[in-house]
Amino acid sequence: RLDAAHVRSAVVKRDGGLCSHCRVKSNKAWEAAHKRAVSDGGGCCSVNNYKTLCRRCHSAQSVADRHCNRTWSEYEVDALRRAVKKHGKGKWAKILSDPEFSLFNQSKR
């Protein structure tokens, strides 16, 4: 098993400190995230199973990962449509910070 600090250092060095999703460069506000979710068997500690994500994109990915293993309710689908209409397509950070859509910040049910 690799040391977490080693993994973070190796991943950010490999990726040049750029978020693999939004492509923003940050010296501090990034995280080494699994490419394949732990819940899907992606617990492998190889550096190859990690990508650099800024904290906002990592948070959005985590929410999406929690919700992808089950069917969304009609209420959740409607809330997502309203959130996208209000904030725009792909604007997870804004949606997650909006109290009106707090259901997306809940832990897995």
C-alpha cells in the first residue's frame, strides 16, 4: 500500500497541478481522486488509478458517485432540472453551494 502523501505528490507532479476536470491550476486546493470509484472496486492504491481534481470538482464527483448506484426519484430528477436551469449545465459547484438544492449534498441513502 502506498503512503497517501506519496500518492498525492506523485499525482500532482504527473498532472502538473491541473484539475483534470476544469483544468484550473492550483498549488494547494487540489486532491488526488480515484479514477474508478472505491465503491466500484477502485480501491487500488496504484498512482495510475488517481487523477488530480480541485476540491470543488472532487466534491461534485463524489456527489455524482453516491447517486449513480441507484435510480433517482422523480423529486431528485426535478430538482436537478431546476438546478441546471438556474445555474447552467455543468455548474456543480454552484448547485452544491445553493441551499435550495441541499439534497445533492446528502450522504448516500
